[in-house]
Amino acid sequence: MTESKPSSNGILRVVAGLIWRGGEVLLTQRRPGRHLGLSWEFPGGKVEPGESDEEALRRELDEELGVKVKVGHACYETKHSYGPREMSLKVFRCTIESGEPRAIDVNAMEWVKPANILEKEFLPADMPLVKGIAEGLINASGNGAEDDDGSIPFTPPKVLRRIELPKS
């Protein structure tokens, strides 16, 4: 995700994409030297002034990975504080419409099986979603694979709720 400054209300708005392919989820690793460098995350970044969440996510995934995506439904939302930084994170299900993901503005990218996702060191705000994927509560469409037409038939599960993570 792109480094950024908080919005006028002090809360940094961040969006990320949950992208599945062949039963694996796409992850990116933050560059070293940035805030929480080398942590793994779902690809995305800051919402710039005047952008909708969906516009920001399409822009960020193009900049970071060189892909054009279809942004689907939101599947996870949380607020988290990293010391003095407060951020609001919203994750959307996405499908790649064109391009093959490559690490352009990230340290690395990787397709990961849900059974192996907990082997990575994630940003704290992502952990409830990561655990939901690892436990099989969240998969390619919420209940199975994508529809044949590539649409995303997803309704956010009721099992996810906002939780406060311990401050480190």
C-alpha cells in the first residue's frame, strides 16, 4: 500500500483488494524502509482526495501490480491505530480483467493457499481477515468459486465484525 498522510479528519482511508485465482489469494509485501516494511498485506493503498474507494483501488492495483480489476463488494472493514496513525481499511473482492500481476511498486507478490497464509507476517489490521481465510470462513466467493461469467456473487459474511486489536 502507498505511504500517505492522514485526511483532514486525521483518519487515513485505505482500500485493498481480495483477489483469488485457482484457490489462492494474492498478497503483496511492503518495501523495506517504509512504515511496517516487509509486512505482507492485501494489495491496495490510500484513497486520494476526490477519489471513490473503487477508483482508488483500481488506481493502486494498476500502479502496484500492473493489472486492471473489476471491483466487487466490500468484504471486510476495520479501523486500526498504528501508534499516532489511525487508519480506516476497507477490503473489496476483485477480479483481474487484464494484465498479469507483477511486483512493480511492492517488494514482492505471491499467490498463497489459505492453508499457508498464516506463515506470512501481516499488518495487524489485516489479521482478522487473514484468520478468516485460514479457517475457511472466507474463500473465492464466500461459499465457493466465482460464477462462470467472472462475476463476484458475494455477500459479506455475518461472522466478521469489527474488533479492537491490542496496540503493540
